[in-house]
Amino acid sequence: MAMRSWLFVPGDSETKLGKAAGLGADVVIVDLEDAVAPPAKPQARLLAKAWLERHSGADAGPSCWLRINALDTPLWREDLAVAMPGRPHGIVVPKAAGPEQLQALAGELATLEQRHGIAPGSTRIVPLVSETPAAALGIAAYAMAAQPRLAGLTWGAEDLSAALGASRKRDAQGRWTDTFRFVRAQVLLAAHARGVMAIDTLHAEFRDLDGLARVAAEARADGFAGMLAIHPSQVPVINAAFTPTEAEIAQARAIVDAFSAHPGVGALALEGRMLDQPHLEQARRLLASLD
């Protein structure tokens, strides 16, 4: 299943939750953290559970995830206690401090899976790994983390910017400044080293769809598998950017066919280009993403 667009939906809004499954996002993340004010969290947990119960077992529709509150608060256990009967496909972890911190979450998930008849180990985890300076400096540790539930890594610029007291995140040309570019590169490298999805951060200017199309295309070209979204209008733009074109698919098939016709060769020529094993691996990966 494609997991290109990861759309946050406030957990305390019945109206927005009611529309979420039909918005075309590959992943819907019911948000119990930043999108929900503290007094509204108890009701949001109940709404999240009800939404998950309606959609997580559906044959079609989005993958259904839940963003809990940070693991250094008491709120995340309450989030899971109420919402896990809804069988979320995965948990997004905000302000993750490092892979060791996820062990407590993994243990809690194992207990709740057993309690509610959920397949052991089936609830996956995607942490936001950059939201404090200390966390950002430890991103590489995820590459070797003994965490079988880990499905991917993503990052956020807003909390890190606040922690740094930074007055900008992008330069005059709209490119990430050095600190944020460094964090993004670490997420990409650690995810690929670990063999999990690299998910790029959101484009905060949600009305700037042209800018989103540019950064989403760049994210895919850089090796990211998908991107976070904060508004429904961003979903089709992200999906389009992360969907291979017919020309790309045809080229990938031609590369695979050429190597299949010449087994054992390390390199060959195709349409005036010299191709070697990295080209073959890239073509295979693109075709596998279509399944």
C-alpha cells in the first residue's frame, strides 16, 4: 500500500473526522497532541476510538494512525488506554527523545494488543525525531535501534525552531537553512540505513500549493517515501509528487528487462546510457512501490 500522504486530523473535531477517510490521504493521523487543547483531550480520545473502530478494519480507505501525546507526559498512556480498542495501524510519537524512549511505548502496546485481541507487534511506530536539539543530535541512533515496530522516521521544524529561538527556517529562496537541512538529511540517512520509511516534514504554508508541489517533488527526488500534510488541499499535491509517472515506470521496466536478458552482467548500455547495479536496484524499488 502506498503511504505517500500523511494527513493530520484534529481528534476533537467530529466534523473533520467525519470527512477524513474520504480525503484521499494514504494515511490519516488522528491527532491527540498539538491539535487538541488540554481540556478537550478526554473527549478527543473517545472520538478517536470511535473513528478508528469505524475505519481501521475497512478493506479500502486510508491507513489509520494515532498521534499520542509526548512520552515525557502522563497523557500518552491515557491516550492509548482509551483509543487502542479501535485498533490503530500505527502510532505517531511526538517529541521523541531517542530510540530507547520508545521501549516503554512498545511495552505498553504489547500489553494492550494482548488485552484487546490485536495481533502481537502489528501496531507500528513512527517517531518525530527532531523536535528538541538533543533529539536532533541523536537521530543517527535510530539506524541501529532494536525496535521491530519502527515503520519510519519523520521530523518537524516548528518545535525545533522554537527550542532554538530561530527567527527563520528557510532562506530567501525558500530553502531550508543549514540547521534544518542537516536534520532532514539525518532523518533520510537513518531511515534508509534502518530500512524504514523516510517521511518528510510538512509544508506549513498550506495555501501555497505551488510551493508544496516543488518541495514534495524535491523530497521524492531526494529519497523520501512520503510527506506530512496539515490540510486536505495538500493531499492531492503530495500524492501526485510521490506517484511515479508512466515514463518513469516504463523506463524502470526497460532497465529490469535489459538486465534480465543479460544475466550476470554488471553493466550494460540502454538507449545511449550506461547502466550498472545501482540503476537496477533503483528500478526494482520503483516497481515494487507500485504493489
